[in-house]
Amino acid sequence: MALLNILRFPDPRLRKIAQPIDEIDDSIRQLAEDMLETMYAAPGIGLAATQVNVQKRLVVMDISEEKDQPLIFINPEIQPIGDEIEEMEEGCLSVPGFFELVKRPAHVIIRALDKEGKPFEIEDQELLAVCIQHEIDHLDGKLFVDYLSPLKRQRIRKKLEKQERLQL
Ligand code: NI
């Protein structure tokens, strides 16, 4: 197991598009384990491979209170159901310290492969639905700050860049 380095906005590597995983082997399972460990240590409730500079369509999450229900999604896809929109306050391990309201489809079906390559499906209209949309955005090079006004995004960018300099 190993802790991985989490890229921070505005790192341009967060804009890369992740590729589908064709073969689910031990290296992918190891990556998923390392991502879970990194996510728990952060601490966070979701992490996409893009955030640890791996361009593969892999997401890990744990939205349980006890942090004992790890979820691994390989090649995840979502399909919104109905047109209800939910507004939730989102944060991100790549945008530490900032929380903003984001609107997304409230009710989705998630389809993905598990770590053995078996397809599974989850329907959700709460935190899991929002979280998986946030994480799939990462795989597509998108961040929650992209939903904010340019002014707000710029302000967050400046603050994080300043922190980065102070951490030298
Ligand atoms: Ni995030």
C-alpha cells in the first residue's frame, strides 16, 4: 500500500482525459487500493485516478459514516433519471479548503465494473449520485470549480497558487 500524491487545481494534469481500462489486472487492483488509502488519509469521500496523475477510468469512494464501505468503480458511466436537479455543497481533495454549491441531476443510474471485472449497477438519488458525477467529471478533465462563475474560480485559483508558493 502506498499514499499517492494528489494533484491540486490549477495543475494542468487535472485536465487530462482518462482512458477506459481494458484489462483489470493486479496493477489496477493495487492502484485502487492505494487510491482508497490515499482518500481515507486525506480524508475524503471520493477520489478519481486523474487526481493522482493516472489517466485511467477508475474511481474510488466511501460515503459511509464509519468509513468501512469502500466502493471501486471501473469505467463508470451514469444515466440521469428524470429531470430533477439537486444543489449540494461540494468540495474536492484537489481544491482543498473550498466548498461551493453545485447543481447536478439528482437521480442517476451508475453502471461500472468491479475489481474483478464484473458489471454492476447502482441507482441513487442522494450523496452517491452527486459524488459519482463529481468523480466522473475528474475523469473527463473537469473540476467542480468549472461550474462556478469565472470570478469565483479565479479567486480560488489565486488563493491555492499562493498556498502552493508558501509550501515551498
Ligand atoms: Ni474532486
